[in-house]
Amino acid sequence: MLELVKAGGWLMLPILICSVLALAIIIQRFYTLRRSRVIPDGALQAVYRQYKAGNLTSEYINSLREKSPLEQVLAAALINRNQPRAVMKEAIEEECRQIVHGLEYFLGALATIAAISPLLGLLGTVTGMIEVFEVMAISGSGNPRSMASGVSKATVPTMAGMVAALSGVAMSAYLENKARREREFIADELIIEAA
């Protein structure tokens, strides 16, 4: 593996950096988008119990804002519980917009990494091919084995860039879908309980 990285030339470094960043984003998003973190079991029922008991202190509501996305939406509703319905609805929608931003955080960066990785790989291949042709211009093309070795090394960055891009595209699509499902689940959970 290390030999392939060395053979790929200096452009393998940005490709490796992109791969490490993509992996870090994927791990962070998997952690953040866990259902138990987004919509903890019993959170809605606990807030409802506090509401029924009349224990909705400002400290309690502020503590909800520091918890899960579902509890953040509930806090926005509770803060505006004595306001007209339109004001409460607007506060909930605004909180949901912020939550959506949080659920989709870094997914744009992951998509960008997936888009530039094959381009970096292609640039590495073109750079390597230019070097091969320069060597051929100086020494001639009398040694096909040496030329094949140079071409083989020149294609390593493209392979690395494609691997990084394929995994980045696949995980970006999966995580965007997961964020959308969590967002819809929050809305469904609130509608079911409100009914």
C-alpha cells in the first residue's frame, strides 16, 4: 500500500487528506445521526409529564434546548405556549430549520470531497503521463517495459481518487437520506403526540 502511495507521486497527499477528512466526517455524522441521539426514547413523554405537572420552569425549558433535536423543538413550542398559534408555529418552524441545518452539517463538505477526489487523481495521472512522455522524448521509446511501468505508476492517483470519490458519494447519499428520515421522524413524532 505504501508503495502505491509513493508511486502515485505528490498528488497522492491531497487525495489521502481528502480520504481522511471524508472518513472523519462519515464517523462524526454516523455518531450524530443516531436515532437515540436525535429522538431519545421517552423524551416526549417526559416533557408531557412536566407540562401536566406544571413544572415548566425557564431552567427546565432551557435545559431542553441543550439536549436532542426533538427536545429543542419542544422547547421552542413551550417557550411560545402562551402566544397565538401562528407565533408558536413560526417558532417551531424556525427551530426545525436550525435542526435541519445541524442534521445536514458537513454533508456538503463530504459531497465536495467526493467531487474533487477523482479530479485530483486525474491531475496526478496527467502529471505522471507528462513525466513519462518527457522521459520518452529524452531517451526514446526503445524500452516498452520502462514505459509501461511509468504509465502504471501514473494511473495510481486516478485509482486512489476514484476510490475516495466512490466511498464519499455513497456515504454522502446515505447520510443525506438518514438526516432526512430523522427530520421526518421528528415531525411524525410531534404530530402523533399532538393528535
